[in-house]
Amino acid sequence: MKSGELRVPTAIAVTSADMALPAQDERTMPAVVLSGLDRKPLDHALTEIHTLTEQYGYLVVVCSQATPEPVVRRLHTLRSLLESDRIALFRPELPPLGIAVLARQLRQLASCDLSPGLLASAGRLLTHYIHAGAVLGSVAKLDRVPVGLKAHARSWVPGSQFAVVAHPEPQLVKVTPDATLKGPEFSTWMLVAKGQLQSEWAAGLGTQWSVHGLRETPLPAESPLWWGTGRLVEFCSYLADLSVLYQLVTSVRQTTCHWCGLDVIGDRCVFCSATPPPAHEPAAPRALEQRAPA
């Protein structure tokens, strides 16, 4: 980039408005909301994505494993039609509320001097610092976390509730006054989204985990599908301070993608999906052929 040239932040996109959380601080960039992509005519959606890549240069779309498949297929189709390595589709195995939190963290970092490749691959790094779970009224249809037969049986008992951590380490306990879940070993904030379940247990968990504070937000529409029930209270603890997020991202080793040339973190480029070429050992020197003199 030339000296004095205005840098347009890389766009961080979500697939529905309820995944665009309110700004964490005054520097947090707005989310690009790609709502209804699968319901729009293909040429209209193509124009929308093309305009965004021309405006921002790079587009990182963050969506959950519960995002409707027609939306995901449309995103892949648009990326293929544009033949663009400037569009990254990132679907980490986080519950929907965790996805929304991660997208907001990337929106915070988008205001910094990070290159598009580093910003996109920062998502993989930051997932390790997100603790995401829920209090559920039933685990009968939960397939994201291992559920034992005893828990399945208890799930049919009226009034039973279960506390589950899906990430970073699966945990499941029956909710009792003295039930606990292993939490982060660093200071976090907690976000809580209430569905069709009356429970204050998640707020008490925030006290157990010594969070800085607890905020509430509406439950993402994808959460009931991800958790297998609408009777839930979803929670997520996360790092909120921009300086901490920036230090995490800039303190790890960076490499250059051998295919598209972007600076990245880790062993796979989020934009072009290239991995480092295998290291080849030098070939053994060939033996000289014995030739008869001419």
C-alpha cells in the first residue's frame, strides 16, 4: 500500500442480522449482513458480492454449522462464479452465539493494521479462547456433544435441565445447585441468550467463572437447530479487549501463502485454502553413466 493511501478495512460478513452483535467499542467495524442470499435471484446476489469485494477488497464470511445448506451452497456458488480468492468462507465448529461473538471480535480487529490474510486466519486462533455452551431442557436430540444413556434417560424426566459446554472441551452435567463446569483460565466477559427455558443457572456460571461482567442478547435463530431444542439458554465467554485480541494475533508466527501471497497464521490459507507444499528431500546424486569412448 502506498504511503498516505486510505486503507479500507476488510469486510466481516454474517448471514443473518441476529448474528451481527452490537459493537463492543467505538472502533468495532459494522458487520456486513448477507441476509436472504438463497432467496435472491442469482444475478442479484452475484452483483451484491461483487460490489462488496470491489468496495472492501476482501470479504470474510463467518457462519455456523447450523446455517441453512441452501445459504452455504449459494455462497460457494457465488465464490466460484466470481473466481475470487478474495472471499473467505469460515465455518468453525462453534455454536451460533459463539459464531456471533467471533465475528464481532474480527470486526474489532478489522479496525487495526492487520492484512486481510492475518485477519481471516485470526478467526481460527481466537476460537481457542471462546468457551461456548448452553443450559438445555432436553438433550434427546443433542448430537454436537457426546451424551450418555443416563443423560438421555434423565432428559425425559419433567423439569430436568442440563448444562453443556460444546467448545473448547465437551462437558455435560445435570443442573443442580452444586453443579460446575470447567471454565477459562483467563479473564473473560460472558454473553447470555435466552430461549424458551426459564433458568438463571448460566448467570450463576458467570460468577463461578469470575467473568468481568455479563450481558444479554437475543437468541440467534440458528441456535435451536444447533442444540436440538428451543428450550435453552445459550452462553459464551470471550475476550472483549481489543488490545488483548491484537496482541494475541500479532504475537504468533506468521507465514506467507505460497499460492496467493497473503500473510497467514497456521498451515492453511482461509482465502485460497492452500496448504504449504510438502518438504522434499534433495534427490540423491545420480551415478555417472559409463559410456564407451566415441
